[in-house]
Amino acid sequence: MNSLAARWLAIVAGVVIVALAIGLYVNKLVRSPTPVSAQQTGPAQAQLTLGTTPAVGKLGGHPTWVSYLMREGDQWKHTTTFDVPAHSLVRITILNFDGESGLRNPFLSQVQGTVGGTMQLDGKTVKNISPDSASHTFTVPQMGIVVPIKGVADDAANQCSEMPCSLSQAHETVTFMIRTGKHGWIRWQCFVPCAAGFFTGFGGPMQTIGYMDGFLHVV
């Protein structure tokens, strides 16, 4: 084999290796946990209880990463993919144990796409929050849904630093209703740059399904 052919062979081999590495990385990013079903509460009605935490702790593969989780009974499950019934009302409650990060786009501090265009924040009906007090969002672009999640105040007592968090610890409670449509997979995500330690706050958990984004599987 002459030197030119050897160089071309090395280049092709390098390209194949890089392509395989990229493929494995992307697969890791988009691989979703097994969907967990919302609780059916009546004809065409269901409910989900989620939580957000500054660190997923021992419940996740990246213990220091910020994450959403699902709560069933008194147990937290590390998943962000949920089975919800089609053409139904779904009541979603989010228990946020994380602090305030702030929004770079104040538009996302307005509640949008929920039933009535409102949410309940610690029992009070609101249509928006202060952009500076936001901790996360629950955003479903395909459905036009934006729900800003208020953060726990810096001086709050008995804060939780990582999961599993207890309901006796400091948290904010957000509840809202959405109406689902036809069957399909619908992407949701957080738009607050809350990935500490990553460039501009949008790396790591912000781009990994199972942490700050996932799917509503409408069934």
C-alpha cells in the first residue's frame, strides 16, 4: 500500500470513529427513561405530581445535576417521560425545591396555554411571576404551554439540597391544568438556564432527556 492510500485509509477510519462517537453521544442524550403513567382520576381526567431539585442525588446517574422527577405516593422516581390520556384534562402539580435562577426572557414569566391561562402558586391563582424569581419552567412549545416555576427564597429555612426531598422542607407548589389532544409524542423542557457549571447554563442536564426535558406520551 502506497503512502497516499494509507493516508486516505487513515482519514476514512478517523471519520468513521468520529461518526460512531457522535452517534453514541446523541443516543445517550436522547435516550428516554421508561414512561410512567399519570394517575387516572375520572373519565378523561388525570393528574401528575412532579418535582424539581437543585441536585438529583442518588436517584440519578449524574448526582449533581439539576432535574425534574415524578412523585408516586411518597416516592420520587427519576423520569421525565409521562403517559397521559388523549383528549383529556391533566392536572399537573410541581413541587419545586430549587432556588431562584431568573429568566433571560421575561416573556416566559407569563403563564400561557393552561386551562384558563392561569396557575395556582401556593394556592393563589396567578397569571405570571417576577422574571427574577423564576427557578424553572415547564414549557411545551407544540401545545403553546409555558408555566414559570417560582424558586425557593435564598433565606428560606430547612432547604433541600438534593433528592430525595421531603414535603416538610422548603418548596414552592405550582398547580395547573392542561388539555391534551390526539395521540403522539410531545417534547417538553425547561427554559431557565439552570445548569450550573455549564456554558451559559444550557448544557448538561438542560439538553439531556431525563433531567430538564422529556416527553408527554399522549396515549
